[in-house]
Amino acid sequence: METTAEFPDYGGDSGFIAIQGKVYHRVRPSHANSAVRWILYDGFLPASAPHHDSHAQRLPPAWVRAMQLGLIRVNPFVLYLKVLSQLPPQLCPNASVIVEDTGTATEIAAFMSYENTALAEVRPRRLIVSRLDDRNHAIPTTSRLWEPLAYPLFFPSGTLGWGVVGNDDQLRQGNQANAAIGVGVDQATTQIWYYRLLLLREDRFALFGRLTNEYLVDMFTRNLECRLKYIRDNQHAVLVEDARLMGEDAVEPTQDIYLPSSFLGSNRWASEQIADSLAIAAHFGTPTFFITMTCNPKWREITSQLRPGQTHTHVPLVVARVFKQKLRRLEQLLASMFPQAGRVVYLVHSVEFQKRGLPHAHILVKYAADCVSPDAIDSVISAEMPVNDDDARLVRSHMLHKHPSAYCQREKNGVTECRFHYPHPIRPTTTIDPSGRVLYRRRSPEDLWVVPHCLPLLRAFDCHINFEAANSSHLFQYIFKYIHKGPDRARYMVRAPGAAIDEIEDYWNARYLSAGEAAWRILGFHITRKEPSVTALPVHLPDATNHRQYRRRDNSQENSLSFLDRYFVRPIGDFLSAPGVIRSFDSLTYSEYYTIFRIAKYDPAKAGRLNYFNETHPHDSLAVRMHVILRSTGSRHVARIRAARPSEGERYYLRALLQHRPARSFQDMLTVDGLQHDSYQLASAALGLFADQNEGDLAMLEAIASLYTPHQLRVLFAHLLVNDCIPTPAVLWNDVRVHLSLDHIFRHENHEELGVNHALQELSTYLEEHGKSLADYGLPEPTMYSAEVEHELERWNAQRPEMGSRADDALGVLNPEQRAIFDVIVNAALTGTTLLAFIDGKAGRGKTFLINTICDYLRAREHIVVPTATSGYAAQLYPGGRTMHSAFKVPVNERNEMLKSPIAARSSRAELLARAAAIMWDEAPMANKAVLACVDDTSRTIMDNDLPFGGKVFVLLGDFRQTCPVVRHGSRADVVDASIKSSSLWRHFTIFRLTTPIRNAEDPEFAEFVDAIGDGAGPDVALDMLDRVDTEAGLIDFVFPDSVLTQPHLCCRRSILAPTNAQVDAYNETIVSRVHGEQRTYLAADVEKTLSQERDLWNIVKARSKRLAYKVATRVRCPYVDRV
């Protein structure tokens, strides 16, 4: 067995076998990645180790011969498969290294092979066997023949291993062999259960030591491959299930591959674990102690199970089981050994495995009484050498930082320092620094290297137990950071926003698996544990249909309700929440309800019992009834509401309402002080959750108080910035920058400046996607700024092969007109020749297809292309498209006077535009000539070139028959004067025309008819068969008769298309006046951007600009539709 990454090479004692990367099999014993080094030499020792060259020579030939004869006598595969001595020498190079001086003696050959072992070319594993009839057969990983063929020493009689029945047709013609080994026998147990039972029941796995290590790693990765293949093949179903759990409704089709939250070790799994742990911290407070316990391979429970010549590395199963019991014992002691601290409020642990495979656990524990004073800390924790000789021996053995490694060393100002700050200075007393870190008392030089510990635990467990005071909830992230970190080469992976994501490939590339971890996982031991447990509650809108709490065996969900729906039908009345404390069900919020109560299947026999309550379903409800049971005081529980992003709109505001107020229905959520609002956003604003111009600041502070992860905080901060929700961004950034950078600060060993700098880089990337920059908000630039050029190149890197193939296919279908234009533009872009072109073509002439082909062709060759359009809708037609105003930051000025872009000559945006091989501008005829002049001036400044548009390749396209520039109250002459044709720059453009219909090519008559209409020369067609009205009152009577106005859901399906906003306001006023009911008027919550503006001027501004009304009049049951 080999891997796509080299085996680790460590000095010192040997460790468990460990792998990194994908697994494959090949007979190359001398190769650096070969597992033969594990078995004969030891892959964890340098090649220069004394025993490296002589280990195989010490194997007595008689032993090898006896093993061969035994296998030939009892193994049924020998009669049908070739052995190594029968294969050509080139197919098994260096095979003699395995058994020296045996010549061509017969051996059983069962091996996996790949011609290429490059990371990108290793395909799913197959077992290749060679029959005596010269035919090779591939055995898949799900075959029951896999284990007896790959591990003949473990299965000398050819006993079948785990597999899926029906996958062994590769040996179909060997009927006698099939009969001998019983291929058709059913395999009922699951894969992991099979391995678990086999390893615990069979003593032979304790004999083979290093081969057992290989078997554990190989079988667990075999299980992973099966699971990951299922996830890849069923990606859409996985995404739908994840969305259901998160409370989201829609799943967009995507080429990205994600690992679900149910897959241990995935990003989503880690996020869920951190969110659960942070919910515990938010509910109960920060932890009291942080403990790290490491397995001691010299424990008597481990050494008593070793055979002569064995070490702990030969018995990974024993190590895992012993550490599991020790960890359980430690948690029991923590619950009772500090009576002065009170009871344990919560405990969270995570198990992780060292590079050598030894397990260790990180534990956070909180007690009822905090340990925050120096005297209280000294009574529990010591960082000094004990006076007692036995205790001092334990400290010297386990608690000295006496072997500094490359991992803990770093360069700073030319000096090598320990990242854990050892040796510490002498301190006469324990103190706590302003950041909350405890500086322990160390009164003698012998104490400078002592790791903080708790002596009673050190005596009880005789192992390394780092015991420290914890005063930050952010330690939760430390617990989980190792679970999915991968090797160093994958730790800082940066992917462009547009690049395809493949988390399965990332998992293989970044994963490090030891035999110790494989044993732990096969035995079914938990990686994490939280006490009390946590329930994650989804949030969904009322029209959601895929968020059911319980599913029937037939997968039907008609009679099932979600967590949120069941919250709405909770019991009515009061309950005794604690002795002497009476609470009402109506007062419980969403999370409080599930924290205090649990839901169980309804049992008529239990109805009426103490603490059993009934849900309040409507009489016509078909939903399954459930019991609502009050949790006992000793059964503590935490419920958290799953996070929602501000960009999710109504779902985000619904979550805010659910956090702060109780309700009985979705409609109840919309009602504040007896007034029902039209949206959850309005309701949350009326409730004061988002009340004034400081709502952005309040949202950030609330997110921090709710213990959002730093990544979530940065995304929220960027969203608030681009929506102008933060009045003073620089001030807020200075207040919260540490909270937004904690993960980066921790990753860079608590270097605040470096962590904040990386957080700024990430924030800059988010803003660039919206055409913004840090400077736009007065935020500091990161020291190492990531230019937009690098962002653009990386964005398309993964898609270059696909784009090249797509461009080649498109070239084959371009018509002569399109191909001529393609050649001119591409040649100019590739040679850097100046080109100003305008592509003129009516609708359906293939302009968009041509530009996309040019973009694909140039991007596939690592060139930058900037496709833009006058409108955002047209910009979406091009991958990576943006509006011209966004790309060149053209100011929006109604009069289009004195337009000047703020892009600086040496800014990141300027570099992107300067490096662009071509810039495309769709719908250019819609733009005002002033915008064209602004783009020209900006291009000249960026390129430092006085040629038109800086001498770049600039391609405009569009149809002058369509929408012209908009000039307020302008005459036809004004519109013509505003056109880009009237610009002095127009004479520099070369005109290319597309005349051949593409969209309607199969119907020339219809194409001609459409063109005639576009030219204003089409025939008049009488529409006498349609009803017509000639008054506004008649129009309103037709669209919104009285029978419709009484039914709001029908009103939402109808609308009147009007040419101006003023006409829309007039229609709305008339229609609202016809709705029966009391009329109410609401004022907009205006916020001045400059203090010089007076509120009294707002109505005047509205009257002039015809913008949204300052006052809105409405009535009960009057529907409002956003963005018709």
C-alpha cells in the first residue's frame, strides 16, 4: 500500500503507521512511500537508522519457506492466481527486498497497481489479480474478495471479508474457486461493525503488529472511499438535506462538491460542533478550566497486553480502549474533585491524534463557582516543581517542556523563540494580563520550563495533563481546530470565489490518518462530547415545505411538523419550571421552549401524567400528535437557533424576532403592539431590534455577544458596509477588529497585528465582489494587499480547461461575420494592439454568444477579460460580468456633468483594468456620452497613455434601435445629443455589423417580421377580439374589481404596468382608497448622510426626484408586493 503523499519521517521512538493523501497499492518495496518500510523498516525512522538495511536479512529463510508452504496448502486462491515468480521481472521491481536470499520461491501475489501515482491521476482503488490463464481481473473495494487477496497472512484460508454481495463477477469463470470460498454467502453486517467485531474477536490481529497497523488504516480508508463516493454521486440530495437542516428552502444547481455536516471532519461538521459549543458558552458563561490529557504508552493497562518484542505501536486497539477508559475516569473525577467550585455546569471534550498516533483530549469544563482570582488559581493549578520527590518525578517525566521541536520554534527579529514562551520568566505571584491570559507563579529557575498542571490529577493518571484556567469562550475554537486542519501545505488554501469547490478532493489532500485514529473510529468511540447536549433549531419562512422534524418510514411527510411549527402549537396554560416558579407557555421563546421541554411520541397511556402536556392542534389538523414533556432539573439541555445571513432577507429578520419574543404563529410574528406588519423586517424594526441609524453597530455587537465565529462576523460586517448600515465604519472597525480577527490571530500564534492584517485581506475580497474597497469606507489597507489581478486570475484557474473546450466548440459554429470579428478582437488582445470596436446587431444576431466565446478563449489562455454592461441584467449574461459603473466606478449623476471616476492610478482596480487584454461593454447605446467620456479619461489615466481609451482593446456592442439614453424632460434632439454617436470619441471606433439572424434562423419570415417591428415599420394588427378601456377608472375596474380587492392573494397576482413612478403612485392611491377599512399613514425612517440636510427638505426632494414616497397610506388587508 502506498499513498500520494510521502510517509512522515520522525526521529526518536517509532509511532503508529500513518498515511497522508489517497491510498493505492503497488509492489515497490524500495519506494519512499511503500508500506514495506512500515513492516520491515519503520517508515517513522530515518533511512539511515542502523537496522534499516539489515532488518529483512534477519528473517530466517526457513520461516519464509514454511509460511509459503502453509499458504499453498490451505489458500484456495493459489490454484487460480499467478505468483510473483511467474510474472516478468519488470512488473515486480525490487521484490527481492522483501525476503532476501529466497530466489524465485513461490509467493502468493495479490496487489493493487496504478501506472501513474500522481495525485491528480490516482483513481478509486481496485485490486488487480492475475489468473493462470493470463487474464487480469479487477476487484472493487466493495468486494468480499478484497481482504483475503490483499492480506493473505490475516486470511490464510481465503476467508471472505466484508463486501457487497454481487460484486465478485470478476472471477466468474473460476466456478470451483467460487464454490470453495462461498462467494454467494450473504454479508448482513455494516462495514465498520464488521471490522470492529473482527478486530475484537480475533487474536491474530494482536500478533502481527505493524501489519495490523496497515490493515486498520487500509480498511478505514476503504470505508471512507465508499462513503465519499456515495456523497459525490448523490451530491444534490446531500445539499438538499443540509439545506433542510439549516432551514433553507432552495438549493441552486452547482458544480461545487460539498461534504455534509453529517460527515465527521468536514467543514460543515466542524462549524456545527463549534456552534453547539458556543451556544453552551453563551447560555452558561465562559469555561473555568481548559485541560489537555495525552495518552501515556507506559500505562500498566497497555504494557500488560504486550508480547515479547512489542511496543504500544503494535497494539493500537489496546491503546484506544485504555485511553477511552482513562478519559472517562478523568471526567468522573472532574465532577467530584473540586467541591469548593460546586457542581459541573458543562463539559466539552474533543479527541485528537498526534503525528505518531497517540490520542489526546482537549477538555473545557465550567463549574458553578468561577476560578478567576490569583489565589483561587494557585489553589488548583501549579507551574512550579513540587517539593515532594514522588511528585517532582511525575512533573519531570510528564510536565516539562524539555524537548523543543521545530513545531514550537519560530523566528522573530532574527532570534529563535518558543511559540509557547518557554522558558517563562520568574514571577513571584500569579497575575492576569489585560488580554485575560493567566501568567502563573514561578518562583525558582527550575520552574521556568514547567507546564501548568493539577497535582492530584497528575498523581491519579501518571501522564501529561496540562491544566489551565480558562477565561475566554474562544477556546472552543482551539478544541476543534486540529480536527480538520490537514497538513501544513493545505492549511492556508485560498480559492477564488468563481473557482469550483471540491471538498472531497480537499479532504483527501489535507487528511492525515494514523492507525491509532483508525482504531478509535472503527471501535465507534466519539471524537467529541458535549454535556449538556444541544439541539439546533431551524428557521424557515411560512411557505417552506421541506423542514419536517420527523419522517415516516415511507418517507411521506404530510402529517409531520417542523420544530418551528411544533413551537407554534405548544400547550396553553402555565407550568412549574422550578420549585415555586410558575411560568406561562405563552411567554416562552423558540429556544427557551426546547431548552425546557422535549417532544416525544404520543402515548395515550401517559396522557395526564405529571409534567406531560398536550399540543394545541387545530381541529382540522392531520399532523401527528406528540407529548410535550418537561425536562427534569438534572437533565439540562441547550437549544440554539441556527444562524441566518443578513443577505437571506426575511429569514434573517424572522430569526431575530424568534430570538427575542414569543409567538403562536407566523402571523403573530408580524404583529407588534396590535399592528400587523407586511414583513418581518418591518416587524423587527417596530420591535426596536433594528431601530435607528446605529442598527449596523447594534447588529455587530449582538453577533459578538451571541458568540458568532470570526468568519461569520466578517461576512456580516461586509454586508452591513455595502448596504450603508454603518454610519462610522472606521470607528466600529477599531472597536471590533479583534473579535473579527480572532481566528487569524490564533492561527498566527496570538500575533494581533498579523491576524488583523489577514482579516483585512479577507474583508477586502468580500468588498471587491461588490465593486467596493476598504478605502471607500475609510478602513486601513492590509500590509500585503491581494490585488484584484491575482483574484481574477485565480478565479478562473480551475475552469480554464472547460472554458478552452467550450471556446473550441463555439468556434466551430460561428458564422463568417462572427468569425471575422472574433479574429480581429482576439488578435488585437493577444498582440496588445490598440482596437476600438463597436459591434452593431439587431436582437438575435449572436452578439452575446460571440462575446462569451471571446471571453472563454482569452481566459483559457490566462488573459484577463472584463465584460461589462450598462445594466445589471445584461451584465449577468456574462460570467464575471459587472456593470460599467461598477467596473470603472463611474459616479451616478442625473445630469451627467463633470463625471470623474475615483479610481486611483495605482489602485487595485486600476491594475485590473490595465492588465485586461480586452474590455467589453454591452448595451453601450443606452449609456450617456458623458459616461463614455469618463471611461475614456479613466483609461488614459490608468494606462498613462493619451491615446483614446489608453490604447486598450475596447469593444462596445448593442443596438441603437433599442433604448436610448434617458434625458429627463429632454426633447428628441436632447436624446440624440446624449447618444454616444454624438461623442467626439465615436469617430475612433471601427463599426462591425452582424446581419445574419441566429435566434430565428429557422424561420426567416418571422425574423423579418420582428426586425420590421424593431425598425418601426411593422404592419398594424387589429386586436378587436380583446377588451379595451380608455379611462383610468375603467382600467382599475378591469384589473382590480371589488371581488378581487377583498382577496389579497388574488391582488398579488395582478398588476398594472405604468410608464412612470408618478403614475404608479396615482394608481396605488386610487386602488387603496377602494379597499374597505381604516386608513393609516406611515412615515419613512429617513437617515441623512450629511448633517447639513434638514428634515424639512425631504418632502421637497421627493417631489423633485419622484423617488419612493416619504409617506405611505395603507389599509388592513391591503397587499404590498416588493419588486413586482
